[in-house]
Amino acid sequence: MKRREFLKTVATSFAAVTFSGCEPLGRDNKKRPNIIVIIGDDMGYSDIGCYGCKDIPTPNIDSIARKGVRFTNAYVTAPGCSPSRAGIMTGRYQQRFGHYYNPGPPPLGLQGHVGLPITEITIADVLKSAGYTTGAVGKWHLGLTPHFHPLNRGFDEFYGFLHGKHSYTDPGLGSFNPIMRGTTPVDEKEYLTDAFTREATSFIKRHRTQPFFLLLAYNAPHTPLQAPKRFQNSFEHIKNPKRRTYAAMLAAVDEGIGKVLTMLQELELQQDTLLFFINDNGGWGEDNPRDGSLNKPLRGGKGSFFEGGIRVPFMVQWPSRLSSGRTFDLPVISLDILPTISAVTGAKLPSDRIIDGVNLIPFLSGKKDLPHQSLFWFGWGKYAIREGNWKLVNTDGNIKLFDLAADIAESHDLSAEHPDVVKHLAKAYEAWNKQMIDPVWSRSVPKPKPKESNKNVVESDTGLDIQSDVTYTIKVKAKSSVGSGSRITLYCWCGFSGKKDIITSADYALTSSMEEISISFDSDSYAGRRLIFGYKFTAPSSDTKFYMNENINVTHTKKQPGPDPSAR
Ligand code: CA
């Protein structure tokens, strides 16, 4: 079914939908819950009080668990921002539509295919079609170009930024990634987390009389580490300066969520608002201390398929329908958010595609047993599968098997003891993987080859035929008559003058004293061809003079062996 047809069908078939696990809801707006999904960014698994944090108070986030259900085995679909969000927003493993990587900054990010494919249907599309007012506040990270903009993905309102991270203190006007209201860049003066809280509470207040969906995607505590002034001295008990700043950033998020919850209470909307909190992926964690986050007792962090990368804090509250203060210990995944929302609002899911998530309500009410037989992760040269308490992680062919019930830290590899389990899980993964497609875009655009302009390039045939399996290094000494602003570019070609192919080039700044510079390459692809060397000076002014020692030193050494594949 085409997208437009689907949306039309949703709009006309709403009243016929029934629910499992909770009562059917009528067209009466008062009975249709408001929906809020709050996403944290790169938060450590154990950086929230109800997940064991001791040094950073998070009373407001903790209150969601107290008033609702806290999941102890909850996952996202990727250990990185954008693919994880693609899963949340569609209820589908993002590998089904080739969304494996972050849309990078320009130039990659401005290519028209780099973003959540427009054939996908988002939570906002689904709810808007059912009559909800929809708003997104915060980080988007699902594409920079206009067709990927939130206002074209089901949202009525947007306040935030489109890329993957943002300064908390600089609005970035004039950059490719400004703060925007709708599609207009704005000069935001508040600390960014506070600005997002302000916009979120404003959205709730403005739309309190109608069913609404609010996506509140704080970018905190993702780097850059920038604390709000009012919390700068609040965490002096934390010795690690990165964690001290991180704690202050997290405090602002917690305070902001507190304001959202208070706003719901003041407007008497809390009882009938279904609110999820989830983190998009693990923090960098103890092993890669970039941000001061903690994932312990989980192994690994952001970027890893060990639990620290993909198991996240996840909780839901809906006081009028879900009993409070419970934990749910069976594996669930961020893909479940959309089907749950769909079931409780009557907004119909697309029927022309596989939705991987499940409606969690029947499981939370005890009417059903096991939300997922298996969960899968794939990409970046590795895969993982969890089935029951078994988890298999395959990193570039290096297979590890863990029993998560006995070993949440994934420290005891049981693959040698249970080859049958390894075989079964690998087979299950292969069957799943067959349904997935290749990446729609790669992690980065290849660097353009150096330009081969002959203008001002001095070229010399070295008379050397390139040998195989060695590394060539060419060294020269050069200086400029002025201390700064002069450059030299070195070139290596293979072939013949007038018909040659570039091997590599290197660019250096020159000073007023003679310095040695060099250029190297591995010979493999060029063996048997003539080595041609060249250089070009670039001057800050026409009267600049260059000096180069005529002694061009060409050496070759046996190529350094690469890493042993069997040792990885
Ligand atoms: Ca993230």
C-alpha cells in the first residue's frame, strides 16, 4: 500500500479498532491518552537512581518507575544514536530499511538518501492520522535534508536541531545545525536542556484540551560536556571532572523531566498520559572514559553489542491504567513503544510491512507471557542475539556466548562448553538476517582523490620502477622566505609523464627554517610501474621565495605486517 493510501485508511478505520490487554477506546478525546516519549542521549545504564546510581540524584526520573513500571531487561536496537532512534520511531528493526549508521555532517549528511527513509512510517505519522496533535522537541538525528525534517515526518511542531549533537550554550546560528523552530533558525539564549524543557511544557500547556503526542528528545548528557551554571558547584563530591560536569548535565535533564511531570499534574493530565522514558544507547562507560558515564555492572558502552551499549533504562507510567511500582524482567525492546502506543490510542499500525515490536500492555497486565522469543542486533561488522538468558555476540567472527542470568557482566564466555547453543543462535540469527537489506548509506563518504592539476607542479621521473610489497618514503627539505602562510604539496604518481595515475599527495605548512618533510605509500597496487615524484609551492604573496634542497631522498622498506586476523 502506498503511504498516502495508508494514511487515508488509518483516518477512516479508526473507530473499528479494538485492543488486547486494555479496553477499547472511543472517539471521545477525554478517554484517549496523551502520549509522551522522553529519550535520553548516551546516558550510562547505572547513572539513574532507580538503576543503581549513588552519586547523581535523579528523583524525577526515578518517580516514573515509582508511578509505573521499570524494565530491567530493556534494549535498544543499536548502540548508537540515529539507528536506535530509527527503530524507536518505526517499531521496526532499522536494518529492514537499511538505516545502519548516523547521518553524518555535510557533505554526507546533505545527500538526499541519508536519513530515515521516507517510505517509513513514524510514530508521529500514525498518531497524527488518528487525530493527535504531534510535537517534537530536541534532537532529531534522522536526516538533515528537508524531506527528512520532522515537519515532513508526521509532526505538527518542531523545536530542536537536526544533527546528532549540539552545543548547550551556542545556538549555532549560521552553522549547518542551528536550533530551529519549525524550519526557522532561532537565536536560543537559554541553556539548551532548559530550552527544551521550556518548549516541552509549553507544548503540553497549549495542547492540553486535545490528545497530543510529544517526543521530548533531550540531547543531554551527550557531549560536549557543558554544565548549566546553576549546577556547576553541585557535584563537588565527584572527583572525576568529566563526571562532575556530566552529573550537572544529567541534573538539568532530571529537573526538566520534573517540570514536565509537574505540568501534567497541574493540568490534571497525569492520570491519562502514557509516558515512556528510554535512553537511546549506553554511555561511553568506564572503559572509554570520554564523558564520565557509568554502565557497570554491564560490559562495554556506546558502540558495543555487549550489554553496556544496548541495554538501557526504560520505564513507563500511565497511572489510570497501569499499577505502579513494579519491575518487568523479561526482555523488551524500544521497538515495542510504537505498537503499545498504537494499541492504547486506536491509531492503526501500517499493515503492509512487518512491525517487530509488540504491544506491551497484555504482558504488563499478565495476560501474555513472553514479549519476544529472540532479540537481534546487527551492523558495524558484528552481530548479537539474545534468546532467553543466552546471548551470543559475534564480533568479526569472534564468537562469545553468555548466560545473562548468571553473568550480567558478560565476563564468562561459555561458547566452548555449549556449541549446540552457539549453533542454534547463529542459525536463528542467519534466518533473521536474511530479511534485512544492505545499508542505504555508508558511515562516511570516501575522501576525494587529490586533484591532479599540473599547474605550478614541478614533476620529476625518479627512474625507479616500483617494487612489490614495500613501503616507499620520499624525503625532501624545504623552507620559505616568510615565516607563515606558505605551503608545499608533495605528490607521488605512477606511470609516465603525461600519462600517470596519482598514488598519494601530502600537504605541509612551511616555515622560514629548512625542515624535512616526507610522503609515503605502500607499493602493492603500483608495483612494476615507474615512480614519478612532484611538488608544488603555494605562496601568500608574489614576492615569496622558496628554497628546496635538491637532494630528493627515495627509500623503501619491507612493508609492516598488518594485524594477524586470527588474533583479533
Ligand atoms: Ca546517543
